[in-house]
Amino acid sequence: MTYTFRAALTGIALFVGGAATAAECIAPANPGGGWDFTCRQIGKIMTDIGVVDGPVQVTNMAGGGGGLAYQTVANERTDDAELIVAASQATATRLAQDAYGGATADQVRFLGAIGADPGVIVVAADSPFQTLGDMLDAIAADPGSVAFAGGSAAGGFDHLKVLQLAKAHGVEDVRQIKYIGVDGGADAITQTVGGFTQGMTGDMSEVVGFIESGDVRVLAVLSDERVPGFDDIPTAVEQGVDVVAVNWRGLYVPKDISDEAFNDWVAKLQAVGESEEWAEAMAANGLAPFNVTGSDFEAFIAQNIEDVRTLSQEIGVIQ
């Protein structure tokens, strides 16, 4: 069975109107991870194409696998119309699994996504594992012998990727696999390069710099096809493991801002998604187009959370 988190592309023509707005983007993790990338790239392009007035301030707010930022926005900054927050499939996964202390999706407004980040399985450059099959065979022989680090909490999207791969490879009790959740992909890479874990589970954008520096090797990308620009990295599917898992990259905003402010942010995000600057950023960081915004994205999130909840129950992550 192929587990796929994605949606059909939605074409929405939006006029970028309203006054230019100074803004803050919260990245719910330490610098260097996927949420940090989302804030910095989207914020920079918003400034470059002139839809905001001046640079977008990036605030890193690590804690609780994104829970600290979510609770802060949901409870303390509910009507801040100048605030945007980086979100991803990991955000939806945590909400589906009630990992944010009872927080629900309707406590914020999901703005949209303009890119999809393929999942990856990464090892240190000197790892004995040469292929995904090598790693999964070791897990099958002794599920507790291979530990992973990821930028999501235990049971989150990064963790689920490993469980899906192991299950597809025939591992019966995937709950024995060791997983360490840290605050962001950069911290997960550090755990793996430092030898504290044997593998890192994350997203392509989180590991590009480490690939270029030679610190890591990517055993598999969890997309349908090889990622342009990274054509030497095989997919899990072509290695006989039928798992696809992509991580959408987008934003949410406080729940009590006006509809006018919400729609203005939707238009700004759509303008970034249609820009040459964003196309270049996607190509440089291994992202694929994924453009769903506004009410369509809110509907997508609702269905996505339900799908993840069902999958999490099937694998045994939640009851």
C-alpha cells in the first residue's frame, strides 16, 4: 500500500490588493530546518516582489514539535493581522494525533501551501548502510538496532515515514524501532552525523546543505520520481519499497483576523507561488510545485487530518 499525502493542484487567480504590510513570520523550530526555510524564503520573496512593506521578520520559536508556536498564536496572538506562521504536513500530523495539548485545527486559519518537500532517509557519510534495502534488512533482523532522529515529535510525520517504510518492507512490530524527536531537521542531522542515531528522517530542503558539504548520504527520496537536480538519489519505490510521503510547505495565520486580512495574505502567498523567484528557490532546494490556498486549503487540511488520524491508528501510534 502506498501512503501518499498530497492533493491535486488548484489553479486560483487572485489579485494582490490592499496596502503593503510589515510582517513577522514565526518558524516553530530552530534555524536550519524546514519551517525556518519556509519563513525565510517566502518572507524574502514577499519583500523582493513588493507585496509587503520591508523585510519580513523571522522569529524562531522552537518547542513541542511546533506546539509552543501553535499555542502562542492560538491563545495569545489571535487577532494579529501582521503575523504568519510556517506550517507543513508535520503540523497537520500533530493536530491529527492530539500532540498539541488538545489544540485543534480551527484555532488558527490555514492560509495555503505553495510547495511540496519530498521526504528523505539520510545517513552519515561513513554509514555502513549503502542502500535503503540495507537499512531495512537490519531493521527487519533487529528492529531496535537502528535508531532515527527527526524534526517531529514521536508519532509525527517524520516518525511515520520510517514506520511506513518498515511496514512496507515486512517488519511486523514497527513500534520497536527507536526514534528521537528533536526541534527541526538541522538538529536531527546533527544527531545522525554525531553518531547518536543511525539515520535521519526528514525532508529534502532540510538536507541540501549537508549533501553539498558531504556530511551525509541520502538513501532514498520518498517521491514518485527522482527530484530534478538530485537525480542521483533513488526513490524508495524504485528500490522496491512502495512508500511516497511528501511534506507540503505553507502558512497559517491567527484565527481572529478579518476575512479581508486573510484574503490579502492568501493573495500575497499566491503571488509568491507564481513568481520566478519561488520557482528558482524550489529548484535549488528540491521542492515540487503544490499550490493550494484559501478555502480550498482549509478543506484539504480537514481531510488531511482525518486521513493521518486513520493511518496513525492503523500503525498503532494512537488508539
